[in-house]
Amino acid sequence: MAQGPKTNPAEKSEDARQIRGERTRQALLEAAFDEIHHHGYRAASLTDILKAAGCTKGSLYHHFPDKHALGLAAIVDNIDRFMETNWLQPLAEADNPIDTLLGILQKHVDGEIFSDVRLGCPLQNLSQEMSGLDEDFRTYLNGVHAGWRTAIADALHIGQTKGQVRDDISPDAAATMIIATHQGTVGLIKTAQSTDVGGLSFEAFYQYLNSLRTTDNSQSGPKEGLAS
């Protein structure tokens, strides 16, 4: 019986090193993001990041030249995944954009997204902290907002072609309004350290989104207001 090609021991060793290296890098990214989310970028401690990741300083500088590179990479890695999972993919696959937006908001209300109100939204926190201080951060964060607006606007436009969304609204303007309301509400919740104010805001938010439906598609969707 013919045998497959044998693996060189040196190749096995190199593969193992690459796997360990990627695990170390990912551990650093996760620990850095958690530290930044809790304390902000400027107050984030490399010592605490290394302790949480279980890594040495040598490992850190093998993967990242400095705190700036580590912080930015951690933010990109986590926020990109979060936005893709919670906003971009659901909107791209939406059968009805209003129903999809209502569903995303309900996940916020149910605590499935940002369950710890003390920490707020990482995107909003970093936009406020870093946009006026660091161009690399500002450029990335502005790009995230632009992609978010485009995803909502595109979904609403498709909804218009299906007769689900009113033709007399501007998808771009509505998308901007939706993001501004969402981010403002999250900021109020963080400041109050309570979801009560969020309940009031999101109730009106639901009503606004349902008002975007056409007359022929005027059912309220899964929720008229907030779920109890």
C-alpha cells in the first residue's frame, strides 16, 4: 500500500511555532482590547495586558513594535468582527430591513449586545477619546462609521425596491439618524449606569423605524415597542 509523503521534522517544528505564535498574538489582541475597553487607550497598562495574556514582554515586541500598534490592531480585530456579526451581515442578508433593524435593537435591549452598561460601546468610547488625538485611530473609526451607514442605507434602499420602505425617505439620511440615535442612547445608558433611559429612547426608536414602512407593509413587525 502506497504511503503518502513523509513530513520533515523541521517542518513539523515550524508549523508548531507558527501555531504558538498565532495563539500568542491572539491572546495579546484579546487582552489589549479588554484593557482598552475597561480603561481607555491612553490609560491602558502594558503590564496588565501581558499579565492577562500570559505573555512576556519579548513576545509582545515580537508581534508588535509598540503600544500604538498593539492597541490599533486589537481594536481593528475586535470591532471589525463585532460589526460584521451584529450589523453588516444581518443587514446584507435582510429579507426586510425594518424587521432586521428592530431585531438588532431588541438584542441590545435583551442584553445580548453590550451587556455591561458600565463600559459603554467601544466604538463610541474610542471615537470620543482618540479621534482628536491620533489620525490612525480617527481614520479607522471614521471608516467603521462610514461602512455602518452604507450597510444600513443599502438595506433601506433595497427595501424601497421591494416596496417595504417608503420611497419618500432618504436611505442615507435615515441611516445617519439611526446610528446617531443608537450611539446617543448607548452614551446615555453609560452615563446613567442604568438601562432605564435606554428603554425610553429605544421605545421611540422602534416607533421611528416602524414609521419607515410603506402603507402596504405597515405591520409593526415583531415588536411594536420594546419587549417586556
